[in-house]
Amino acid sequence: MLTQLLTIARNTFIESVRQPIVFILILIAGLIQVLNTWSTAYSMDNDVIGPLTGDNKLLFDFSLGTIFVLGTVLAGFVATAVISREIENKTVLTIVSKPVGRVTLILGKFLGVTTCVVISTIAMLVFLLLALRHGVMSTAADELDGPVLVFGLGAIALAMGLAAWCNYFYGWNFPQTMVVLMVPFLVLGYVGVLLLDKKWALQPITHDLQPQILIACSCLLMAVLVLCAVATAASTRLGQVMTIVVCVGVFLLALLSNYLFGRFVFSNTLIGTVTSVTSPDPAKAAFDEPGDTLVIDLERPPDESLRAGDPFYYSPSPNGFPMIPRATYPGIKGKLDDATALLGPQAPSSIVITSIDGKTLTVRNVGATPVPIYRAPEQGDYVFHAQTHIHPVPLVLWGALPNLQFFWMLDAITQIRAIPPLYVGLVGVYSLAQIGAFLSLGVILFQGRDVG
């Protein structure tokens, strides 16, 4: 099975990369990056802190969005060229009659399509990185970045020249040879650019290298992999036009899923955001025993409806999910200084607000047994006075679509928020789950497809 899988993947990749649309979209991406360096000089942003400064933030926004859209379209074109068209032409019948299992066929086709789309997206991302190194041409007095122009254009020209030579003398397919050569040449060209400054003087390779931007690009690449799985599944039943429509539709819905469905999943009333947490007794700062007390400062005074004795809930998320306390508990009515009522053997477990002084809340873990919590409140947590209610219907709709906002790291870059490696790992696991789901759907759709 493995030999069959790799053979199908190899043949699919060769057939995919020979599609002229692959070569064309890569060059379009490069041309758009050049135009972006001229057209994004009006952000009115003079911030010089972080990996991106001033107009380069707008350049990164436009360029990353361009690659996202082109990657989606490319996945649709390539998948239909090697799956849908073969089914319509009955050529797939010669494969499944070998015999080759339909599951193996779909997986092999996906691997071939994905390899083609990935190397194409890498070329587009290198164009983006070269554009960021060059920077926005804000004024006519701005100087061109010589190494970017020489190495970038040189990589394209060298790949094109060698592809034309091999096509003329050896009959090699021009688009295939061009793409296969251009990607490593562009990567080597970018490495050369990193070693030189704009005045052609040697510099450390890390001087212009931005790891956070590379992480953002890798997350985008994982999103493109998910869209390849969508295109593969759709092309088992649909033609080229409808497959592209499905890919674009999923792309738009997945970008808007937080607004369309996600905002209706969790309902709760936010009290405020924690700015600081102090414990009168540092030995009890863990807040995991009855009687433990914390003093919590909020960004602004809470609503007047909040009263002493109300329950206190907190979460790291503004929507209240997940909630740190692992139980639902009521507030306390009566005297809040009565130790028997709060800590006696019959006292219910609860975390309550014992006093309110402007922006400062005093909260206490009370009851015969403590409320189970994952951790004590921390700076940046969000405060609520009830458990979060989860609505199942929006939750199902929200979970059925891939959430592409998880892959879109632009906000983290522009707001100078470091992207932790753990998050990248979680995004990778999420993308694998989405790919598995869509490929399973594709196998189910293809199992009932008549290919004879």
C-alpha cells in the first residue's frame, strides 16, 4: 500500500506542477508583492517598535492576505486538474482496477496536490519576505534595496533560463522545470539577502531575520494545507468551477466563523479585567483552601449591580470559556463576617466577593470544602459572576467549519505579541484534525462515485 501511495503521490505532483496555472499564480504573487511596496505607503503609522515598523505593517497585511487568497485558488485548480478531470475522463478507472484502494488513491492524490501547493506557497512567502526586507517606498527619495533586486530577480531569471534551456534541448516541461528550480533558487537568494545589507556590506544572517514573521508564515502554510484537503474532498464529486467555488466559500466562512457562529456559542456577562492580584497571606496565595482570601484590582469599577456576597468566577478568555473554577456555586446571603456561616461544616462551597471598594474586590474561597480550581486568579484574567452558558447549535456549526483565524497571526505581529511555540504546536494538531476530517469526507464521497 505504501508503494502504491507514494507512486500515486509522485505522479500527482508531477501532473500538478505541470499545470500552467501554478507557474502563473506564483509570478502573479511576486508581481503583487512588488506593487505592494509602492502602494502601502499610506498607513499613517510611525510606530518603530516590534518586528514591523510603520508602513511595513500594512505591507505585511496586504501581502499575507494575497498569499492566502492565491493559495486557496491554487488548491482548487490543482485538485480538480488531477482528480475531478481524471474521473470525468475515466482515466481513474485504470488505477482503481489495478487494484488500488480508493482510500489509497485519495490519500496519494492529496499528498501530490499538497506538495505542489506547498512549494508554490513557499515561493510566494519568499516573495513576501523579500518585500519586507526591501520595505515600502514611502517617498521618491527612498533607495532601492540592491541585494533584494539582484538576488530576487536573479533567482527568477536563472530558473527561467535553465527551464527554457532544458525545454529546448531535452524536451522537459517548462512550467514544471521552472517551478521546481525557482523555489530553491528563491530560498537561496533570500539567504544571500540576509547576509548583506542594503549597501552590500556583510552582516549577521540574523540581523534582518524575523522569527515571529517566519512563525506567522508557517501558520499560514498550515492553513493552506487544510484548504488543500477541502479541495481534494470537493473535487471527488464536483467539477473545476464548483470546486473553486466551494474552496472560496469555505475560505470566507472559515474566516468569518467567529462572527457568524462563535459569538453566539458562549453567553455570559463580563464584569471586568484583572490588573493585579495580591494575597494578605503569601502562604495562601494558591487560593485552594477554605478561608483563603485575595485582593483583586480591576481595570475599572464594576457595574453597580454587583454586590458583596455575589459569586466570583474568572477565566483567561473574554467569552468565559474555559472557566477556571471547575464547579457551579451560588453566592452567599447574610453576614459575610460570620465564620460559621462561611466555613462551618454545613457551609456550601463557593468563591464570593466579600467587599467592593471602587476597582478593588476582595474575594474569598469559602465552604466546608474548597471550590476546585485550576489556579488562582492572575493578571489579565476576565471576571464574571456566573458560569458561562454554552449554546449547542451554534457550537456545532462553529466546530463544523475550520476556523482560519487560528492560523492568521497578523494581529499578533502588528500588536507585538510573541507567538509561543506551544501555540504553533496546537495549530499544527488542529490542522491535522481538520485535514483528517475533510479527507475522511472525501473518501466517503468517492466511495459512492461511479468511475466506470
